[in-house]
Amino acid sequence: MKKVTIATQKGGSGKSVLARHLAVAATLRGYKAAILDADQQETSLQWFRQRTKKGLAAPTVTGCASVTRDSIEEAIDAQEKEGVELLFIDTAGHMNPAMPLYAARSDLVLVPVRPTGDDVNALPDTIEVLSGRKAPYFVVPSQVMANAFGNLEWLLRRMQRMDVPTLKTAIHHRNIVINALAGGSTALEVKRPAPHEKKAVEEFRAAFDEIESLLSIKPSGNLAI
């Protein structure tokens, strides 16, 4: 089982949005994927409850708000026993003692960062926690405003100056994402999206392509998104 932790010391950066879309992308690609919701706010878990009411069970979401090593190990091992191939761990968006424990068990760590001074200034704290661990980490440009000229370029320049590895794909702030999540779905599952909405679908697909490549994995199923 491959494990991807999504973590940042800054709240509101789009962790849960990223976790849910990547887990759905993995499911549609043919993986048995799941989310471990390690945030006490239970954003992903509440979303999963909406999905089950609509008959959209996969990917499954399990809660684990504990910050003890034994509980974390048990929660991760339980997912592997269930045959999960790709586990996305949605951590709390603040200084959390559990984050380094999840990172230590992960194969990859994603750090969503918005193109704002607050997010960039908070990034060194997250990097300090992640540095020296076996799992590589990558920043994911997140919640980029499509109508804010130059903000993505500004963020990429800052990441380059800080020598921080960054995914090629940026995730923009789009209404289709917000509306889909509110209904227990994702942008990837919207039927007949409008032409301008397809960009959101393409971004999450591209982000998952990068993750799949970084992990050097292939799906066991034959489904495609």
C-alpha cells in the first residue's frame, strides 16, 4: 500500500479538497483508494457520509483524530489489511504533533500552498518538520485565483528561490469544485461539465498523473478517468 500524506501547518490551504479529488481520481483510475481523515474537523468524513447517501461509496473515508503513535500505526495498518492500494492521509491544518508521525509512514507528502504571503511565510515550519524524512515532499500550488494575474508565477518564483520541490500542476479555485464537494461529489464526477469547468477536471487528472509517476505505480484495474 502506498501512502500519501497531505499536510501543512497553515489552515485553509485546500488539503481536504486535494485529498478528496486525488482519492476519487485514483478510484476512477482503477486503484482501491481510501482517505484517512486525521483532522478533528472531519471535513472528509462528513463528505463521505454525503456520498454514501447518494450511493457513491468509493473511495472510503475513515476517521482517526488521535495523535498517539500506536493509534496512528493501527489506523494505517487497518487500511492495508482492507486491501487499500493507495491511501491519502488528510491531516489537520495547524501545528499538530500527529503530522510528523504520518509523514514518517508515508511514501510521499504533498504540501498545498496558496499564492499568498501568509501561506509562503508558514511554509518553512512545515518543511522543517518534513526535512530529513524518507518520504519526499512536494508543494502543490493550491486555490490559485484564475482572474488574479501573475499570482501563480509569483508563487513559483518564491518556491524556486526557496529551493522547494513543486508539482508542475497548479490547482485553481473554481466554482465547480466548491459546488461538487458540497454535494458529496468531486469535479471529476460532474456529468457534462461546461467547457470552462473542464479545466478543473484536467488539473486534478494532471496532478494525479504526477503523483502516480512519483510513486512509480500502476493501477490493478482497467478503469480510466
